[in-house]
Amino acid sequence: MNRWSECVAVAALGLAAGGCALTFDSTRLGVPVTMASPAQAPPTGATFRVSRHPVFVVWGAFTAAAPRLEDVIAGQVGAGAGVANLRIRVRARWSDLLITGLTAGLFSPRTVTFEGVVLPAATP
């Protein structure tokens, strides 16, 4: 291999490693969010389950439509409430795989499901 092909291979590996990656940051949500609660005291409140469908393009190098955790949480909680037992699942449904295969990976849709328990607002 010559130097040019090594550089191209390293760049392609970097894109492949970072492609189709989702990052969820809870520091900007404005409400307390926990991923797990103690098993001895499970949280009480209304459960929710919301699915979003992000689309990755150019073999996962870019995100055309990203699921926003902020929007999902804002649609579930009221003032002063929080979320416990937040669970985020990313999967490919059969239709997602079909679209990925038909477009040779140019478009790669996925399904992201957010689940959790909405905690009641604290009473003063």
C-alpha cells in the first residue's frame, strides 16, 4: 500500500467508527433525570414510552433527523417534575433494514424508544 491509500483507509475507518452514533445529554433538560432507581424503592408515577425515527445519511456519516431527548422529556413532564428509570433503546426494524439495503446504506433509518417514569412534582 502506498501512503495515499493508507490515509484513505484511516479516514474511512474514522468515519465508520463515528457513523450512526447518538449522544444523549441530560445536563440541558431542566428536570432531574435518573437512569436507575434503587430496587428497594421503585418510583411511582405515570410511565411513558415514546418512539422517534432518526435517519442517517451517507453511510452513517451525517444525521438527517436526530431524536431530541429534550423534546421527548418536555412533552412528558410538567413543572417541577422529574423522570426516573429512563431507558433509551436504539434498534433497526425490518423496514429500517429494508430501506438501508435498498439504498446500499446511503439512508439508514433507526428506531429510538425512550421509556421511563414521570415523577410527580414535589409539593411545597
